[in-house]
Amino acid sequence: MIPGLRQSNTTILILSGLLLALVAGIAAATGKYSSTHQAGREIYNFRCYFCHGYSGDANTLAATYLQPPPRDFTALAPDDLSRDQMLHVIREGRPGTAMKPFSRLLNETEIELVADFIREEFILQRLPNTRYHSRENGWVNHQRYQPAFPFASGRIPLDRPWEQLTPGQRQGKRLFLGSCISCHDRARVSDEGAPWAPDAVSYPRTSFATGDFLLPPDALTGASPFARHDIARSLDQLSEPVRKGGELFLANCAFCHGADGSGRNWIGTFLEPHARDLTDDRFMATMTPERLRQVILHGLEGTSMPAWRSVLSDSQIESLIQYIDQAIHPLVRLNPQTSK
């Protein structure tokens, strides 16, 4: 008892509050947090780390595939994102992003726990949370991978030529490729290269030999990722000239460009360069009827696109152009008054 201090319920409450504040201060200083903070950590580490990262910096494999990228909490000041805004986003998600609503997975208490954990751990304290490469997670003597760290962190691009690397960096790159790439396979590169595309190696459609490749795929051939691009569009609702153009397209063009015009059928992806994707908005944004007519007439040098001027008549080529324009992708009219 402190001399001269009367014992009362009020005094006890004041002393209890001071004690709790002291404990909280020690906990913050030593990294030991309350049970509620730990509960928020567990929710975050189970529900959120995959996109936002254990350290809240969104430096994750998943983040490299997402547009827009996940929120980097470590780049925020406390006033940049209010607690109420965080609670709303966790509950309702963010339209147009990979952030889905969690109101069906978390109750209101859990939503508040994880929001408060994020604010305290990443925005206010700038702490690393749970380290992935720890002894507890099975990473004993993680320092033995140190030569690979520059490739995992992106300090050295993975596609830097071998001859430009020092002997130690070459060792690190081999170590990265042999031990780290399964989780860090989106390491930084100087040149992203072409987007990934399937490579046609085998497609057991024996009907290609008979010319009946537009027959519905059976159970075996239907399992191919290329099969759905050999499904012809319906011609019933088209005008007579356009319908005839569709028949010409299926008989002459679909073998390479696919029945849907995407070029993502077997032959189209087997060819180098691939058959043109006539459904691609970026490519077709510059395709006029006249330009398409010239390509059909004269072919494309350096590709498998042949000249059709000796095979199809002018009226047949015109029907083809109308079909592509109306059934596959609209063509660009430089003069709005021009119908062709």
C-alpha cells in the first residue's frame, strides 16, 4: 500500500489501468503483443499473406500476376487508409481487383481483428510479421542459400547472361534455379518476353487426314485445349452473302485460323509464326476491309498465309471479308460513309 493512499474501487481501477498501459508499452517495445493482436496475426497469415505477403508489402508470387496489384501496406501512412475504409474493403471487397469480400468467411470480430493487426503491424510499427524462412517453418540454416538471395530479391535479374555474372553469382543462379524457383519463379527479369502461349505438340484428330476436321470432337479429342476453337459459329442468322462467306471461311480458312477465327486451334498454334488471331482487339483495331482484302489476295511473306487470288473469286473474297467483319470481329472504317 502506498502511504497516504486510501484503498477504494476507483484507486484499484486507476492502478489496473496504469499497469495495463505499462504492460502494453513493454509488449510493443519487445515485440510481444496482446492475444487480440496475435489472433489478428493468425487470421492474416491464413487468409491474406498469399497476395499481400507475410510482411504486408505485396512482394509475392501471386501479386506479380494481378492487375491492379494487391495493396502494399508498408507504403501507407496512417492517414492514407482509415480503419473504417479497411473494414469496408475486407467486408465488401474491391470491384475490379482480386480483393474479394470476406464477409462470408470472417465474422465481424475477425474482420476487426485482422484490420487492427494490419494497421499496427505494417502501417504503424513497420514490423516484418512472421518470417517465412525460419527454423520453425523448416528452413534450418537458411543462410546456406545466401548466394541465391540476389535473384530471389530481384537485385540481379534472372535473365542476365551467364557470361556477365561473376563466379559467385553463377553459383547463386544455379542454386536459385535448383532450390528456389518453385516459389520465386517470377524473379525479376530485364525482358519479360512474349506472353505464355500453349504449344501444339499432339492433337489426335485423325479426321484431319480426311478433311472432316470440323466434325464435333469425340471424348478423346474433346479433351484437347484446342478442340473448342474448332467449333463452328452458327450461320443460320446471317444474311445470304455473309452466310456464304462463313461457308468459305470454314472450308478454306478455319484449318489454320480455327472455326472461331482465334487461331488457337491445333494447326494455328503449331505454325510459326502462329496463325493470326482475328478476334484480338489490339490487332483488329488497325484492320480495315482494304487491308484484309490485300492480305487475302497476296498472302503474307514470311508466314504460312498463302495468296488466295488464284483460288477465290473477287466476289468470294468480298463475302469472306463481310463474314469476318460481321461474325468474327468488326473491321475499321477509315471513312464512315464507306460500307466496304
